[in-house]
Amino acid sequence: VNMTSRVTSQKNTGVPGVKNIIAVASGKGGVGKSTVSVNLALALSKTGAKVGLIDADIYGPSIPIMFGLENERPKATQENGKTRIEPIEKFGIKLLSIGFFTDPNQPVPWRGPMVSTAVKQLFNDADWGELDYLVVDLPPGTGDIHITVTQSFPVTGAVIVTTPQNVALADAKKGIGMFMMPAINVPIMGVVENMAYFTPEELPDNKYYIFGQGGGKKLAEILDVPFLGEIPLIKGISDSGDAGRPIVLDEDSVMTTAFMEMARRVAQQV
Ligand code: ADP
Ligand code: MG
């Protein structure tokens, strides 16, 4: 597969100063979208790019916890009747999450149009400055938020996260199908196989294929989209997410190498 041919140089994202919007999606929940979004964003930033991250998972925002920013509230000002939101900056990334504006202890009982307005505000009303990449962590599935984001902004490309398990692959296929629909038409930058195998900390050379082997790679081959790499199920990844210090920040981790390679494959396509 010629990975450079899929995404035509897309420099008008509809968000002033933002060169590329990268949507991270999956069919199923809990497969590692947020983990991939966060570490991919940081990996892109480590290559020297200016990176922003939007957590658009309105019903289950994870970015505040993963960056250790649970109690942060972005500054918002009114200017000539317009709201300006200041993204929060951490580890060199500019961040906004729906979670910064809602009570973490309360469910979000919003209907479609409200959700749509809120998500658009994260793009339009924030001072993103100059960004090479704005990574968007989407909710699972193919719902309102996906339609809002892809219809409101020319998304440069989508990164699809799946586990090797059949139920996840089937949903990932639907997710890919949605982006490929003529009315949506977002190029698929590739598939990430997360939880590709399990490696216990005390047996680092052992690989257990608990969700099956190679399913994500196979899906990429069948659909003729790039494969962006496999990420094992390791305790360090969930621990670092909960601790608010994503694993890519750890120079010694083998995961850093894997996410840097993923970032390289994404950067190749813009
Ligand atoms: P999603 O955004 O798709 O719902 P998350 O990124 O929140 O998924 O991941 C779901 C849970 O699995 C989180 O607790 C996360 O820390 C954990 N997790 C994700 N990927 C891995 C991995 N490769 N190894 C270990 N834990 C992981
Ligand atoms: Mg998530």
C-alpha cells in the first residue's frame, strides 16, 4: 500500500491556524481510543510538531484524568459577544475536553443538538493558535458527534483503533465504512491494533494472544488501508493513563518506540 497516496494535502481544516485534523475512532468502546489519542498526540509533539487534542467523547471523557487535570477549568472570556476559550496546556499539548465543562460526578443527559453545539464550540471558540495537528478523540460508534465533526470540519484523516477480537473488528469495519461513505469522505490513515497481546511484567518475553492474533492487521489488509502498528496489553499503559502521565513521556518504554512509529506513519500522510 502506498501510504502517501491516500490523504491529499489538506490544509484548510475550517479551524483557523490548524493545518490537520486527525480523528481517532473505533466502533467499540473500551478498545483504547483515548489511550491511542493521547499517546499519538504526544508522539507527534515529540517529533517537533505543534499539537492540540480535543476530547469529544461527551459521554465518557477520559482526557482530563489521563493528563492529571481532573479539576481544571479552562479560562473562558467574552469579547464582543463572542466566547473565547483558552485550551489548557500540559506536556506541550493544548487540550480541551467536554469533561472540563461538566460535573465529573454527574451523567451528561444532553440530546443530539446540544452535544453537537458543544463539540463545535471546542473547535471554533478556542484559541488553538498555530497547530500542525489537532487530534480528536471520538466516542465509540458512528453517532451524532462523528457526523457533526466530519460535516463541520474537513477532517484530514481517521485513525481506527481496534483490538484483535472479532466483536471489535466487526465494529471497526463499520466505523471505517462510515468514514468512507461519499457524504462523509474522510481518508482512513490506518488501523491500530491495541491489546494485540498480553505481556506480564514479570515475563517480558512472553506474548499471550488473549483476544486472538493479528486481527487488526488483517482488517487493514482486507480493507486496503495502512496498518499503523500494534500495541500490547501491558500494565504500564493503564497505570500511566490513570496516573495522568501518558506512557510516551517515558523515554525508556518500548511503547514509546511503537507510538513514535505510529506518529511517523501518520505524519507521512499529510
Ligand atoms: P476507549 O477510549 O476506546 O474507551 P481507553 O483508551 O479509555 O479506551 O482504554 C480503556 C481502558 O483500557 C483504560 O482503562 C485504559 O487504561 C486501558 N488500556 C487501553 N489500552 C491499553 C493497553 N494497551 N494496555 C493496558 N491497558 C490499556
Ligand atoms: Mg475514550
